[in-house]
Amino acid sequence: MVQGAKTKKTGSSPRRSDAAAPPRPGEQPQAEASQIGDRLPRFVAEARWLRWLLRLSGEQRVLLGLLALAAVLYVPWLGAVGFWDPWEPHYGEVAREMIARGDYVHPFWESVWFFSKPALDLWLMAAGMLVANTNGPDRFVGPWTEWCVRLPFMALTVLGALVLFVAAARLLGRRAALLGTLAMLCAPLTVFYAHQAVPDPVFVGLLSAAMGCLALVLFDREIPPGEPAAGGGRDGWLVAFYCFVGLATLSKGLLGFALPGAVVLGYCLATGEWFRLGRLRLGMGMLIVLAVCGPWYGTMFGFDGRDEDNKTFFERFIIHDHFKRLAVGVFTTTPGGTFVYFLEQVGFDCFPFVVAFPGAIAALGRTRVRPKDRGERMRLFLLLWLLIGFAVFAFSVTKFHHYAYPILPPLLLFCGLWLDQVLDDGLRAHSGELLAGALLYALVAHDVALTPKHLTDLFVYNYDRPYPDRDVDPRQTFQILFFAAPAVALSPWLFDRAAQAWHALRALWSRALRLRLGAAVRARLQGAPLERDEAAPDRSVLLASVLGLALVFSLYLGWSYWRRMSPHWTQRDFFYLYYTQSQPDEPIGAYLMNWRGETFYSRNTVRQLKELGQLQSFMAGPGRRKWLLVEQARLAGMRQALQPAWRVRVVESRNAKFVLATAEPAGPAPQPPLTPRPPFAPAQQVPLAPPPQNPAAQGASGGPAPAAPSPPPQPSGAPP
């Protein structure tokens, strides 16, 4: 277990950033106080297989611990379930089309060009599919597709948190940075997005890494104005910053460079420290960013293809998906949200660290616009990141719950700063913030425990989608966890009160003790101050209860809740049943639905039946038995439309949204006429004709489809 030395707070903590400032002329440099991670237990040196830890710095050991924690939180069950509708299979099918068409530059969806997202996320998905051979000769996409596709997205999420930790550790103190990074890794929205192959975790991971590098370039070493910037390590962080900005732009568009640029500009305007722009070497930076994202954007701006709405790439991605999304509103299921829209969602995003929100607000309220040391500069930098990001998404007409994700890193770092102050100052010094935080915790815990759907709505598209209450009901588990943490936090106070009550009862049997007790009670009633100091372990117990709840809650969300919810948001299991129980000449159609999953898992062979006429045409097509995907609410209407000519049988209906069914003619199948054999003619061996080749049954690579196995007895779903 990593240990750190405790230091006494005298004005400014030795762990804080201003302690690392260079000494003034004539002063002797002071030895840095031991920080968390600098000292290791004795058994580490005695265990031969752990001695390699002794060669690492304290910062490297903490980084290694955070990496191990992220692996435990995110890797199990990462690819055990299918892609969630609609975003994962939508972008996944575009990536699969890149492989099938051999064109990795111009995105394609179904039968038209796709211009709604840049290329980086699609390339990451395509790389994972190439490793998993998703577009191989087998009919099913295989058991490793989700693992290989989601792994890069999870890795970039963790990378952003670790780079930002390094910057915060050097500028704010390692313990505060550790607490803030733990909050980021355990936040429910981060846990869910680390399991998703969608653009948001890639963008926020790259943005966090870019902002961490930018802070180190601007504030890590104080250089007087007018002197040339030092090279070495700072140049490495500067190049990394511009690379991350270029990749973020290739992942999300204009926000990739606009948000860091707005923060730097706002900092210079607020402080007047314009000399810091010279450290950024803007000319070199523009060349790096253009080298990373310029070739693809230049190719697409010159491409004359049009999407399903007859828009060019510039019209769709820049005009429609950026400016119209901001000013007019497009593709939103919650139009017209007020300024409190994201305030509510941030509470769910960061639970249980909402207990630190009042303290974090107090900490950011004390931020100076004329900072005196690099710690104060870093606080102002984080504040501007938080405010500018919140303003952009709050003023946007298009709103989704997950749009608050880019502001979680600075907000949770402020929470870590406040928790670090509580450990230094004690609970009584922050009693008002603690009481407000306790109330906020109770309110959010109440809503989450009674309505777990709030958690699912953090990252899905349609908030009206039915929630599977019968199959996934974590309310009892949530209530136990949410009551246990406050009980642990209050246990020192409760035990202390119980001990006082016991001593008071014992005093009733002794006259001297009764007199002493009565005098103490009268003194307190007359306004005598408390004579007992706050016990130091009380603050540690409070922090342990918050961190313990966060770890257990995040493990439950990633290992159990998300895995149990997934069968109701993915179509993978339906297509596993279809491919294992159908013959190659039996087609599948999707009736009155377009949730994207049916297109990906069928490799774009599903028939989209968007009206009754298309359903009738599909049923009149080849194949005696037809397979149909339909929403639960539309099953009765489809069955009525097919009767009496077709007999509909439900194959799988445990999904809260969809049903998989088959339709066969109601009458018996016609038998071919028998050819009479001539009398006394010997029977001859007639060779069997090969089965007809069905182009739809061929693999995506053009080869013949493998022979279909015999139908198994109703499997429960796809393998993990």
C-alpha cells in the first residue's frame, strides 16, 4: 500500500504548488516534504517480485496505481455485450463499410455518404474490426468484435485522466490531484462511456490530455517575462499538446481547438499575462495541428459527394452539425432545456462526489484573476475551462444529457482540491460546506435510488425508451450503498456520543461524578466553548466513506448494472439467434424501425420495411420463412397486417424494446409432383443438384457462406 507522510499546515501546505517554486536569491533551498507515493511499505523491498517499484518515482507509482484501478473498473465485461443502439452500431457500420469498400477516407452508410462525424473515431473502430476479422466470411460478426472496437476508446479515456493527473500533481499537489483523478475515474458517466465506442470518450480523453499538457507548458516552470522559454521537457509537452489538439479536432470537429484556444485567450484577458502566448509557439503549433487533421479535412472539403439530405461535407458537418446544432437545434430529444438542464445532469454524472460540490464552488469562488503562484494560475485555468465549457453547452439549443461530459474533469479536480483542504483543515473548518454537501448528496441519492433510469439516460439517445424494471431493479442495492456510506462517515461522531452517554449513565451512581456532570451541563448551557479538539481520524473516515462508496458504486455499475442493461439496448443477441436458427436463404427485415443495430449486425443485408407496402413486398419475395424484427409496441399491428396468409411466431421477446419473430405461410407447403417410374425399369442413381447460390447469403468478402448448423434448442443469447 502506498503511504505518504503527514504534514502540518502552517499557512500553506508543503504539498502545494507554491512549495515547489524556486527559492529567492540568497535563500537556501528547502527539502521537499514527502508526498503520497514517495514512501513504500517495508514488505515491498523484501519481496523480490516487487522491488522494481523502488526504482520508480512517487508520481510514477501513483500513475501505475491509477492505471491498475482503471483496468479493474473498465476492462471486465468490456466486450461481453453488444453495441448499444443507436450510436455504437451506427458508427460501427460506417467503419465496417470502410473495410468492405476499401475506402478509409470517405465514410459511407447503407447506400449514401456519411458526413456527420470526423474520421478518427471511425478509424479506431475499423482498426478493432480488422483485428477481430468482423468482416470475415462468417455470417455472425464474431465474439471479439466488441472487445477489439471498444478497447481503444477505453484506453483514450484513461490516457486523458492520467495526463491531467500529472499536470495537477505538479501544479496543485499530488494528493489533491489523486483525489480529483479518482473522482474522474469513478464518476458514473465516465464508467459508462469507458464501455462505449462513441466519439465523446475519445474527445474528452484527448481534450483532458491536451489541457494537461497546456497547463504544464504555461505554468510548470516560472520564467520571468522577456526571458526565452526553456527547452527540454517543456518542448515535449508542447508538441504533445498540439498533437492532442489535432486528434481532438479529428474526433469532434471545431471544439477540438476552439475550447483550448478560448481558455488560453480568457486567461490572458483576465490576468494580462500575454507573454505566456510566446511559450506556445503558435506558428509551429498550427503546422502540427494541420499535419494531423488537415489532410483528411482538406480531402473532404474538396469531395463533391452528398449525403442522404443532399448536403456536402461542409454543409452537413460544419453548417448543420456545428452552427445549426448550437443556434437552431437538431437531432435532440429534449428541446428547449433551461439553464438548470445540465445542473441536474452533472449531479447524476458525478455521484457520490456531489457531496463536495458546495466546497468546490467555494474553492473556485476564491480563485483570483491576479494569481501569485502557479497553483493559483492552475486554479484560474481550471475555472475558465469549467465556465467556458458550461456556457457553450448551456446556450446550445441542442441538448443531450451527456453534453456536460467535457466539464467534468475541471469540476472534479476542484472537488479533489476541497477534499484535500478538509484533510488539512479538519471538518469543523468546513462545517457549512459539509452540511450543504450532505443535503445535496441526500437529494441526488434519493432520486437515483428510486429512479435508476436516470443513470441509463446519461448516455442514451431516446429518454422515452422503456426501462426493464422487471429484469434490472437495482433499487435495493442502491439504498443499501447510499445509507451505508453516511453511516460510516458519521460513525466517529455516533461512537463519541454513545461513549458520552455511557459515561453520563455511570455518573448517576457516584455523587462526585454527578456534580461534575451537572457543572459541565450548566457550563455548556451558559455558552462555554468546546474544550475537546477535533479528532484527526474523523476527517479520514469521512474521506474513506466517500471514496469507498465511489469505488463500490462504480464497480457495480460497470460489472453488473451495465452488463444486465445491455441485452435491452443491443440487437446482437437477436442476430445470433437468427444466424444459428435460420437457413442462408431466409431473409430478415426490420419493420417500422431504424435503430442502426439491425444494419450493423446484418452487415447491411437487412431489409428496412418503413411502410406496409414494403412489408408486403418483402413477404412476397424469395424464401418460404421470413425473419422479422419489430418493436414490442408494433408487434400486434404487424401480426394483424400479415394474417391470415402468414403465421407469425415469436422467437425472442425478452428485450424490453424489440421482438424477433418468424413468419411462414399459413397453409401447408406445396409438394413437387412425383414422376412415375417406368415398369420393370431398374432404379438409376441420379446425382443431387447443388443448392442454389444466394448472393445475400455470401460473406462480405464474396466467398460462400458456411453451412448453417442445425437449429439449437432456443439459445439464450450471443456468447460473451
